[in-house]
Amino acid sequence: MRAGAPVLVCTMTTFAGCSDFAQSVDDTARAGTKVVVAEVIATEFDEVPKALLEPFTNCVIGNATAAELRGFAQDRIVGADAETTVAIRRILSRDSTKACLRDTSGA
């Protein structure tokens, strides 16, 4: 039994390292998509006051799925399109995003 303990600890350490790496990749992806999301919100969502552009952007990115973030990252390379606007509108309609916006605006 004791011989298996180092393997278990090593495996658990490896998973922890993978988790840290995955979080780092996720954080980098979110930061990289900020430009695209902000640009689309500024140009396609006239109802969003300019003063709230950053909070809206942060709430959208914070509530986006991994697949949506990948799409925004791709849009950063090839350019945003109607699908980008639809994705942002979908994220804005989520309860979690609405809560984020309420918390950010202090309402």
C-alpha cells in the first residue's frame, strides 16, 4: 500500500498543475477577447451608454462559455460579424450576466 502513495501524490500534483495551467489559459483567452467584445458592444448596442462599456464588456466575458470565448478569439483574428453580435446578445440575456450588470452598476 505504501508504494502507491507517492504515485497518488504525484498524480494529484500533476492534476493541480493542469488546473492552474487551464485557469491561466482561460484568463488569457478572456483578456484577449475584451477588444472584440467591447468593439461590438460599442457599435452594435446603441442602448449601452459609453460610460458602461467596460462593465458590460467584463460581464459578457465573465459569463461567456469556453466555446463562446473561442469564437470571440477567432473574431479577433478574422473580424467580428453578425454571429458575434448574436452571441453577445445571448450572453447578455442570461440571468448571471444581468446579475453581474446589476452588481456593477450598483442598482
